[in-house]
Amino acid sequence: MMPRIVSSAALCAIAVLVAACASAPPSRFYTLSRTATPGAAPATFSVVVGPVAIPAVVDLPQIVVSTGPNQVTLEEYNRWASPLANNISRVVAENLVDLLGTHRVSLFQQSIPVDGDFRVAIEVQTFDSAPGDAATLNAVWVVRRARDGKSDTGRTTVREATADKSYEALAAAHSRAVYRMSQDIAGAVRALSRATP
């Protein structure tokens, strides 16, 4: 009698679990996208983007939503399609291709050292997401010229309003914020390319 009760209880537990999984909404995945368009005067120098550091609080697959000055919520069913630091470095590199007029832009990888005429390191200090309100980016970046170590340090602080309350609009707003940072970085690269050693 006892095995039959245990067996029935196990079947009920499995049925409840299957029903819960079936009723859960499907996860949606988002990515940042390049915003720049080709048109810059051609350049011959090369640029390596990375490393990119991001705050631990947003270094998660889930989109982290700011719900108050000291409170955040993890959006379990709205996620980034790839690690956020990789996502940011990829989009900055793609924007720089268009903003600088050079295809010689690559991503920094510790396992495969790549030399470049310029190296861009980024420390994202704030990456706030508020659907229906705005995407906020605050980052410090350093552009270093390889041949003599001359560098330029800057900060980009930008708040981009979202078009609506959707997470697609939020990802688009973050993409525009990363583009603004890419513009600042491109300006520093251009200035260092013209500066005498």
C-alpha cells in the first residue's frame, strides 16, 4: 500500500511541475545594436576595443530593472542574448568602424592578443534600465596610442528616453546610449591620431 501512495504522490508532483512549466511565459532575448552609419572619412589605423568592465549588479543574463533609488528587479523572462560586457564591446567596435572609417577594429581577447594602433578600455559605472522611462549609461573610457603610450581619458554620461514600455524599446535606448559613448571615443581616437608624439 505504501509504495502505491508514494508512487501516486510522485506522479502528482511531476504533473504539477509539468503544468507549471507549460504555463510559464517563454523567455525573450534582447541585444544591443549598432547605430552609426557609414560616412566617416577613411582612416588606416587600427583599434582594439576592450576590456569592458560592467557593474556586478547588471552582469547577469536577466535584464535588471531599476524600480527605485535602492531597489532593482530581475526580469526572469526578459534577458540579454549574450553577456552584457561582450554585447557592449561588440557594439562599440561596430560603431567605431563607421565613425572612424576603418574596418581594422577588433575586440580584445585575453586568449588571443591583438595589436592595434589604439586601444580602448571601458569601465561602465552605471547601466540603468527603466522600461517606459529611460536607459542610463555612465562610463569612463581610456584611449591609448600604442606607439608612445599617449592617452586620453573621458567620461560619457547619457540618458536616453524609451519610446514605450517594451523591452525592445529599452534595448534600443541602450543602443543609442552606447552610440553616444562610441562618438566620444571616436573623437578621442581622431584627436590622438592627429597629435604629435
